[in-house]
Amino acid sequence: MANYDEIKVFVETHYDLAVESVTPITHKSMKVRASNHDYLLKVASGDDDFIMKQLFAYKALSRNVLPIYRTKDNQHYVPWRDHFFYLTDYVQTIPLPLEQQIHYYIELLGKLHSETSLEVDVSDDELQRIYNKDYKRLQDSYDSLQKNMEVYELQRDRSPFEWYFMMVYPMLYTMLHHAHDELKKFYDLIKREKKLPISLIHGDVNVANLLVTEKSTYLINFEKSMFSISSLDMYYFLENYHQVPGLHSIILDYVKNEKAAALRHYFFFRSLCIDLDELNQTLQDHSLINIALLNECIAPHLMALQVYNQFNKPTTTNQASPQGSST
């Protein structure tokens, strides 16, 4: 990173600003004071594609996404020293409890998905290709589950982990079974409609990418954003924050309020499709550590299973005739 005198010259060279000061915020951002206004100069590694995604998000949610200012030569970013630099507003944030940050973040994700929703045509060949990719994820996990069970059942002296794995096997199998059902329902709907519902998803689901001020809330950091199935953001959210108190209710509310059945089915597929193949690659030699790793891997999917069971719980109605009525 250049020194701050160089940054000052850099900003003044590319933007029509008289810089008063440059203050570091993080290793990828600097507060720039200029013309009685505070800006944020941000650094991004890689290509500039995310800039277009952030501009798209800003157009859809101007009150909740910060602008990107154009340079003197009408560009939105400046390449310099293997990085891309862009200028946005600096806002003064206020501290909030994690549970409240999550509430705001979920709200903004919902707005982002709703305001950028699209339906794209999808051919049978393309749909089959996507389906095969998702099905392989499911099949690899199922194969790992069965392989482990076959090996552990033949063991005469089982380790604590092997006993534990056999104990939770029915639950893991149930998760994968439901995941398969939800995947089939999703693709049956898409195949019938020949339309794939997509939105701009944030991709980098972390409350650190939420700014809360006295007047508004903002989504930032669109470097991992893409046009895809909006359910993925909620799946990432569940993966990252399943330990936060109250998240079960938030996920259940999301599932109940999601009007598009296809998106709901895809959320359940991803959240129930536990990646046992990846787990097998991370297992340690010590069996007690393996139990901890397995529990850590299961936790978000277990919450998804609880939500799935609650959402799909049969409802009964009391159809008894009122007292005194005749038949």
C-alpha cells in the first residue's frame, strides 16, 4: 500500500477533489476528507466486475447501497498497483447488538432480492446441466454416508467417533432424503415453467457488510455478488449464524414468507444437503476431535431439518359438529 501522501495525490489526480486528509480505516479502506465531505476510498483485489453489480444494487436500492463516484475521465474505478480503487461515501455507524444487526441484514437481503428479481429462460439442456451439478453434490454426500456406515459396521472394536456416527446415521440419512425430495421439486417446477428465478445476491453474507447509521442501513462489499438463486444468501446466512439465539425463528419466517415455491425448495435442498464428502477430508486422527468436527458440520443442517419439519408439519382441523346441531 502506498503512503498517505501518495494516496492524497492519487485521489486528487483522478477525482475533482481537494483532499484535506487521509485516514486509514482498514487495510482495504481509507477515509478521505475533501470539500467538507467524507469519502471512503476502497481497495478491491481482482477484477472490476463487482462494480457493475454494486451499481445495479444502488440503482435498485439507492437508500440502502452507497454510491460509487465517477473519476474525472468518467470511470467508476481506477486500477493501480495490482488493485482496483473506487470512491464511495463514508458514513458514521452506530453500535448494535448482533441480534439487531441480523434483523437489519435479513431485511436488506430481502429488499435486494425483491428489487433485483428476474426470470430468465432456461433450456432443457441447460437445466439438466445445472441439475446434474446439484445432484452430484447430493450423491457424493450420500456415497460418503453409506461408505462410512459399511466400514464402521464391520469394525469389531469401534472408536467413540464410529459409534457416534452410527448413532446419528438415521438423522443424516433423513437430511439427504429430504434434500433429494426438495431438489426434485425445485427442478420439476423450473422444467415446467422453463423460467429460472434469479436475483442479485450478496454472496458475502456477513454482518460486517452491514452499516447502520442514525438515519439508514446499508449493504456494502459486493465483491462476491452474482446473479443467482436468492435462496443461496439465506443458506449462507444459516451456515454462518446458526448459533445466534433466535435464528431458528428468523429462518422459519423466511420460509413461510417466501412466495416462490421454487426458491423455498432450493433453500431446503441446500440447507439439508450436508457435505459429508468434504467432512471426510477434514477428519482428524483423534476420534473425539472427529465427533466435534461432525457436530460442527451437522449444526446448521440440524436447524434446517427442524425448520423443515415444522414447516411441513401436518395441520389438523377440528371438524366436530357444534353441540346441539343436527346431522
